[in-house]
Amino acid sequence: MTPMRRVGDIAEQIRGVTYAKSDASSTPREGYAPVLRAGNIGDGELIFDDLVYVPVARISGRQMVRRGDVLIAASSGSIAVVGKAAQARQALGGGFGAFCKVLRPGNDVDPGYFAHYFRTSDYRRRVSALAQGANINNLRSEHLDGLEIPLPPLVEQRRIAGILDAADGLRVKRRESITLLDTLTQSIFLDMFGDADPGWVRCVVLDAAADDKGSIRTGPFGSQLLHSEFVDAGVAVLGIDNAVNNEFRWGERRFITDGKYQELSRYRVYPGDVLITIMGTTGRCAVVPDDIPVAINTKHLCCISLNRQKCLPEYLHAYFLHHPDARDYLGRQGKGAIMVGLNMGLIKAMPLLMPPISLQAQFVARLNAVGQAIDAAIRASAEGDSLFATLQVRAFRGEL
């Protein structure tokens, strides 16, 4: 049976750097070194964005991040953040902040094997239970030192780490494939429509609407719909959170009664409508799916019902997000900022290039093929995540 060892017996625990706010710089400076914080800890990897720099004199030699160190978020107001861990793949040439700790494995511990333990569900369960505090969630030194992990001989640790690294590498490649497929949509659109044919119609978005009255609309304003009128079930009310990442998603569920809907039915959203966020995080765009139940939109959304003999929803969605003419128009109207002041009038007047409907249909067909490939990649990624989690459990039970 694989012997269990306390983390405190096989790794050195190091406290983070304490520095005054006045000592910190958001940009590199001579005589300064980077300091990692909890926000730099990703899913098993360090993220080198949004670094803080402090005088090198503030960082002791032991506090310099070394290759193989495991950086852990030890204090946070969020229990989900406390215990986040990632391994340093190389020496950083800098330190880490006081709300973090480093575990530095000893010579009889393989750094890769050691780091994999801090990505297991067993570890997350343990630290979540340990870290809960009255005001702030903390992992104390004795919490980390007292954790126990199975420690087989060094050669066996390396073998297990190699298996987990290979499985994790496959997960990374699958996530990268999904990202590449996502960018393919933009490439297809620009390839088909980036260079306009002289015979294509140039108009404005209003010209593509189903009619000139009510086809481009926002939701109810002011006292027309109050938060106090939302109920637990009934007719859905769509908002900004339904256009996350420029695709339709169900976010927070909001409902009104059938009676209230009768008052607001002119704001109904239909399958194939194009939603554009005009308040809060403006400039997001989504196409309403075919299986949408009866729903209305809020004042935070501009809803466009199209004449589909002229313009397909998927084309307008892609045009709004990707076409240079649309991006230039929205940038100019936003006075240099990203969609600042976007409103229904600006959307109605946005220049629109309309190629033949048959060409738009070809684009939608190619878009659907990409969507099917993305769905397959997402399923494969989920299967890879499940396999990786199973391997982690088996690895630290001595079953690999």
C-alpha cells in the first residue's frame, strides 16, 4: 500500500511578499520585480496578465518563484478562490503576494506529481472545508502542512505524472480546437462577404426589417414593468444575460404573469429575432433560437425582426460582429469607445451590405456545419475532462 505523507514533511511552505500600496507599480520599472497574486492562478497554470511590480529589495531569495513551485491562493473573500493552485513551469524572476503561499517540494518528490495533487477534487473538497472563516476565507499554514498525499517511490511518481500530463495535454488541445472553430465563423464570413460585389445592395438595417413599424424595438420602460412584478413562472423576460458571448443563452430566469404579458405583448420576441444589447455591456448580439417560449425583451435589448426574403438573422448577426463597415460605423458613433451610447436609432441607421439571399443561405449552411463541429468538440472536451478527473482519483489512490 502506498504510504501517506504530510505535505509539511515533504515540501517547504513559504509566505508571500508584504508590500505597501505605494511601493507597487502596474508597469515594469528598473529595480522592480513582478509579484503574482491570486488572479494570476488559472486552471493548473499561471497567468501572467495584470502583474504588479515591487522593489526587488522587498522580495527575499526564498520568496522568488522557482521552477516546480506550487502557488496557492491562501486568503480571499471568495471560497471559490481560496485554495486555487498552479505550478510554476519555470523560474519567474519575481515573487508572490502576501495572500498567496508557495509549496516547494523536496528532493524526494517529483514536482509534477506533487502539483497534480493540488488539482484533484479531493484537494478542493478538503480546502473548501478548512478555509471557511467568519469574515474572510483563509488557509492557514497548518492547514496546508497537515494535508496528506500518497507518496510512492520517485520513479513511480514520475510515471504517474507522465500519464496525467499526457491526459491534461489532450484536454488542452481539445479546448484549443474549440477556440479555433469559434474563429472559423469570422473567417468564413469575411471570406464570403469581406469584399463586396458591385451588384450587392447597400442599405441600412431598417430596410431589412420585417416592416417599418415595431420590427426594431426595445422593451418596456419605467413603470411599464417593475422588478416587483416578476414572478416565479409564466412568460419569460429576456435581458442582457441572454446575449452572453454573442450567442443566446438562458441566464437568470425572469417571468411575468399572463395578464401582465397581455399589457406588454407588443414587446414579444420571436424565433430568429436578432438581439443587440444597448445598456450595461453594450454591443453584444445574439439570434433568438427556434425553441424560444413566449417571451418579451427588456429596455436593455434592441430586438430586430427581419424580412427574411432580404436578410437572414445569422447573416445580420455575423455582419454586426465582423464586417469592417459595421465595426467602423459603430466605432465612430461610439466616439472612439466600444459601443458607447449605442441605441435603437443608431442601429436602425447602421449601413448594411445585403448580398443575394441565396449567398446568405450558403453562409448559414457553412455556419451550421461549423456549429456541429463545435458541438462535437465540446462533447469530446467534456469526455476528456471526465477521463482526466477519473485518472486523478485513481492516481492518488495508487491505482494507476
